[in-house]
Amino acid sequence: MLLKDKLVAIIGGGPGGLTLAKLLQTKGANVSLYERDADRNARGQGTTLDLHEDSGLRALRIAGLMDEFRKRYRPGADRIRVTDKSGAILFDEHAYKPLEDFGAEHFRPEIDRAPLREMLIESLQPNTIRWNSQFVGMQPAVVPGLPCDSTAPGWRISFADGHSAYADIVIAADGANSRLRKYLTDIQPVYSNITMVEGLIHHAETNVPSLWQLVNGGKIFALGDERSLILGAKGDGSLSFATGIKEPEGWAAHSGIDFNDRKQVCEWFKQRFAGWSDAWRELFATGDPEAWYIPRPMYHFPPDQYWPTQPNLTILGDAAHRMPPYAGEGVNQAMQHAVELYEALCEDNHPTIRAALAAYEKAMLSRAAEITRQSLDSTEMMHSPRGLENTLQLFNPASNFR
């Protein structure tokens, strides 16, 4: 095996990095995963994820984790309602979609990020994850025991607390704002013209009762006036949401809005979503003292991005192909990358590690180009003048909306 006697460092403990660590360990690879969080409970884990049959679910099957997944996913959480800006339900999967349909082509079971992360963490060998390891830089390493001017095909990795580690191979899995990406390429992300304002309401049944009832344990896609509002129930009883609206690049930084001030965020929503039902303002009138709101400008990497393969460094997930979330592909692509990188490095189909990484990157970048285009098309479609009609047609081709 190409990884025999090699030390592998994965930087980043999201689903992609954790999946790769699990897969490599099934082949006996020596893997350490470095994560900036102080521990597994250091922060919340964001929105619910839908896993796709040929990517996210396939990765879990190969890793031998489908039984654990079935214990933790949320049946029915994949059911979608589409509404107009008044909140009128125009499409409703609750009326017919089965709770469980594993093996069906379009079944995309939902799982909250925290249970997915916990499942993956628990599947790893003890001490695989080095917590409180915030990456700050790396440089070509010196081989221990050899003269100081002898360099190895490896890296000396530095962390914010002052410690360092050696690795023969480094894999960047550190997300959309990757600090490692610059060691591969200087290609910069492109603004998509859409900025989200993401929020979370705790104890939603009490704090936003009307919207909690409307979501009904699943998801809401509300569209109109070239704007979107997506709501999703979480297993802990909270409600996540994200607005989508065309704003100039840099708007969040220069808007003058204090996003820690609920009244200011509500006033912005009232102005920019004028004409929408007052019912949506429940998101900002909540009594939840811990509710939060964060602006997130949506960026993507150019679909035709390319870089020369290095002999001991590669990348996966959002660090490789950041894109807007409107096609639901982010986590699925990260987990698919993990499978394909594992196969390239562990199945003895390539003469060298560089050749394995080159084959992986060629396939990954080609597919990422197509997925990025799909994501951008979906982003534009949902925020077009006919966004509602187009979305209804997408979910229900038999509808009368044209």
C-alpha cells in the first residue's frame, strides 16, 4: 500500500475529514486529524444535512457506518413545503412522501450535523483527533536523524498554541475559508451576488410557534420577489433559517447593521422583504435570548480551476470547491472526495503517491466544475423573478406553473 510507513495528517474535522480518517484507518493507515476546536463539544454544528445515495450515503456504506446512521438520522426531516411570500403552501411532501425509503434514487435522508459528527468521531481509533490544533502554517520538513540541510518529502506543521507535528502527507479538509489552500493554488473565490443571513432559534415550538408548526419537522422553501427564505427543523427542537437576497459584495461589512442586535436585523428584514407576510417576522420577535443572526456572503471557486499536483499535499470538500448551498451538494461532495481519495491511496492502482493524488484531483476537479455550475444555476433560478414558479416546477413537474 502506498501509505505503508507514512504519517498522514488531515487538517479539519468536518464530515469530509472525519470520513477520510475513518476510511484510511480501515486499511491500517497511520492517520492524525488536527482540529481547531478545543473539544468535540466546543461549538454548535449548524444546519441539517441531506445525504445523497451516490455520495454521502455511499461513503457511509463503505465505512461500515450505515447501521449507526439509521439510528441517528431523522425520518421525515427531508419532507419539503414550498410557500409563497404570504406563507401559503403550494407544494407539500408531507401529504405523500414516506418516512423511510432507503435505496430509492431520490431519497435524501436528513441528519443534524452534530449527530453525524459524533458518529464519525466515535468510529475513529482513540487519540486520532488532536483537539485544540489550529493550523497556522507549514513548511518542508527535515528528516529526523539526518543532517539539518536534508529535506524530506513531508511537512512540519505549526499550530497556534506553539506545538508542531510532522507528516509525510497533508490533506486539507479545513473548509471554505481554508488556510491550507494557498499551499496548492492562489485561485480566489468569486462572489455569487447572493448574501444569506443565517439564524437559529432555540426551543422553537415555544419561541416561534407559528413557524414551527408550518415547518412541521421538515423544511420550508419560501420564495418571491427574487428572494428566498429557507427554514429547517432540527432534532434538538431548534429552528434554523437563512434568507437569500441579492446584495453587493461587501454589503455585510459596510451595511452598518449590528447583527448581534435583533431589532436592527428585524428592521433590515422588514425593508428588504417588504411585501412579505408579517408572519415571517416571528423569527426576529422571538423571546429566545440566545437566538443569533450571521450574514454569510455566498462565494464559489471558478468551475475551471486547476493546479499542478504536488507529491504530498491535496485538498477536499469546501476547501477545494466552495459553492453556494442551493444544490445541497457541499457535504455530499466532501464525503465523496473522501471515498475517492481513500481509493486512490489504498487500492494499489497507482505507482506513486503523486500519481494517486493526480488521478484523484483530475476526477475531483472535473466533477466539481459540473456541480458548481449546477449550484450556480440553482442559485440564479431561485432568486430570479420567476423563482417561485421555477422551484415549484422543479419539485413538481406536473404543476401548472410555467
